[in-house]
Amino acid sequence: MENNFLRDQLLAADANGRVQLLFDYLTRHGDENYEEDVTQMQHGLQAAYLAKDAGQDPEYITAALFHDIGHILADDPDEKNNPTLKDDNHEDIAASFFRDIFPDKVIEPIRLHVTAKRYLCTVNEAYYQGLSEPSQKSFHLQGGNMSAEELAAFEANPFHQAAVQLRIWDDTAKDVHAEVPTLNDYWEIVSDSLLDEPAIGILGE
């Protein structure tokens, strides 16, 4: 499976090699759009730009750049992924894929950005109305409004505010005409966000 092979390559590579592998993968698959007008490449680059423009740390910029890579990782060779028809759990797929490659400061906002959408919809009814139609569709598949227990659990997570901010960048990064820096402009930022010595393993361990 391509994902397992890529992860093994990432774990075995040095920092420059890991950045190159990730950028090559996003470049190969970045034209996917999953019902939004923007492609995955446009969406990731716009989110990263918003994070960088806000003066965020490299880890949060990296999280913004790769937050939706799980949609691509979830693609089946025989059946194109459509997260507005079936929840693809892309946030968990990406978090698992990045384990031992990036620190929690990158992984946790990615893992929680879907939960952050549910959180914002629950605490602010107007937020749901501002979502794109595909995001509204996926919201219902992802669990809809939170229970009181889910709200409390989310707010207790030390990365919940970072996840909420990532969610806001996610919602804003959907302008097909936006002009933002290229993928290679984030090379040093992504490199600085990597764990120094990734553990050797395979997906799922």
C-alpha cells in the first residue's frame, strides 16, 4: 500500500528527505478537490499562509499546510474518496500517519480540527451557516453537534484552542483566486517542525 511505503520512507529519511517526500506526495495528489472549488494544494497553501501571516510557530503553520492530507491518504485506488457521502476519518488517518514524524504540536491540531468544527457549530449556531456546503454535509457525517460531555472533553485538551484556530483557517482557505506563496516556500518551516529522530516503524504500529 502506498501509504505504508511512504511512511516507511519518511521514517528512514533525514530531515531534507522527509520534507521532499511529503512535498512530492502533496504535489502528485494536490489536484484533488473533494467537492470544494479549491484543490487540496490550494487549500493547504492558503491555510498555511493564514497561519504564517498570523505569526504562528512553525509547528502550527505545518499543521495548517497538512491538515487535510488525510483526505488524500484515505483515497482508495478503486473508489475515489468522497467525504461528503461517507466520513473518511481523515483527521485520525493523518494523525496516525504523522506519528513519530511530527510532534504533538503538529499532530494534535490536525487530529482535532474536525472536532473543532463540531465544537464551533455547537457553541455558535451562526458558525454552521457560514460553512461551505461540503463542510455542512460532512459535519453531519462527523457527528453533528456535541454533547455536554464532548464539549467538556474538547475544552480540556491542551491543544483545543490551536485546533479551533486551525479550523478557522481551514474555513477561510477556500478562495480559488488567492495568490499565496508556493509549497517550496515552506521547506524550512516544515523541516523545523520535524522530530529530530523519528522512530522506525510501520503504519498502524
